[in-house]
Amino acid sequence: MLAQLLTASGVLALLTLVPGPDMAIVTRRAVSAGRADGLRTVAGIACGLLVWGALTAAGLAALLAASAGVYLAVKLAGAAYLVFLGVQALRRPGGDGGGDGGGGSDARTAHDTAAAVAEQGPAGADRATGATRATGGGAWRTGLVSNVLNPKIAVFYTGLLPTLAPDGLPPAAGMGLLVLVHVLLTLLWLGSYVYVLSRAQRLFARPGVRRALDRITGVVLIAFGVRVATAAS
């Protein structure tokens, strides 16, 4: 059973490391608003995986994966959300740090964060982003919604995950264990990625660099949205 679990963990690790919308969203939040905001986004993504795990255990994920109409609706909603986040990044280059329609207050938050980073480094970014709960809630919500609206996870959890479950455990327990492993790997990988980004916050605080990164992440998010919308079910 241990060998099977290690093999499954290796497969999950490879899938976790592949760059995708999650990494683009985390990059956007961490670069624009600091480490704390990036980590809240990662937490939202992890919660989204737990939601899909619960839906899989309840049999709803299999229903979604088998229903072409429902799958298409969720897929298009997820694609539209990614495009929305990308457009927000392009419309407010170097601005809000939220990407989910936070408006002027988020713009001021990101401005204060940049000033704190320039003066005090990553620790200043954490204090500046922690000063407002609105930004933190938006970060967590962005991660959660983007993940819950990704029907590919339903297909993965109902298609591939059962084949990786250890034989020595009941099916439900084996699936639950692998979901937890997936969540842990996601937290470790994206959390480490946020930490690496935070080490370069002085660079990201420069207006020109932030504008360039906003435009890059905006285009990447829109591209992911288009790919999700046009991908075969």
C-alpha cells in the first residue's frame, strides 16, 4: 500500500507542478498585494480542492463529469471568470492587487503595499496587506471560485484518482486520502512559490515592473480562459 501511495503522490506532484490558471492567479495576487494576499489565494485554491473532494465523495462530481450540458455550463463559467480576472489586470495595470472588481479601495491598498515594500521589504508588504480585510477576503474568494469553476478537477477526481487509490483501503478512504495529499502538495508548492515571489517584492514595487507583470498575467489569464472554453470536454 505504501508503494501505491508513493506512486500516487508522485503523479499528483507532477500534476500540481504543471503551470496553470492557479499559478497565474497566485502570481497576480502575490505580486500586486504581497505575500499575505498570495497565501490567502493559495488557501482559497486548497479549499476549492476540498470542495471537489467532497462533491466526489457525494457522487456529484461524477454526475457533472457525465453530464455534457452541466459540464459545459461550469466550463464556460470558469472560462468567463478567468477572462474577467485577466481583463481586470489589464484595466488596472499596477493598481488594485485584487483582480476581482475591488475598485478604488483595493487600488489604494496596493499603493500602500508598494510603499511599505519599498521602505520595509516583504515584512512591510504583509503588514500593509493585512491592514484591510477586504483585500484578504477577495484573495481567498478568487482562489476558491477559480478552482470550484474548474470542471477538469471533477474529471480528474472521478477518472484518474480512483485508479491511484491504494488497494489496502476502502475506496472512499483511499480517495479521501489522495484528495488530502493533493491539497497538501498544492499548499506546499504554491505557498513556496509565493515565498519566492515575496523575496523579489522590492523589484515588483517598481511601477514599470508592476505594470508589465499586470499585463503579462492579464494576457495569460485571458489565454487560459479561452483555452478552457474551447477545450474538448
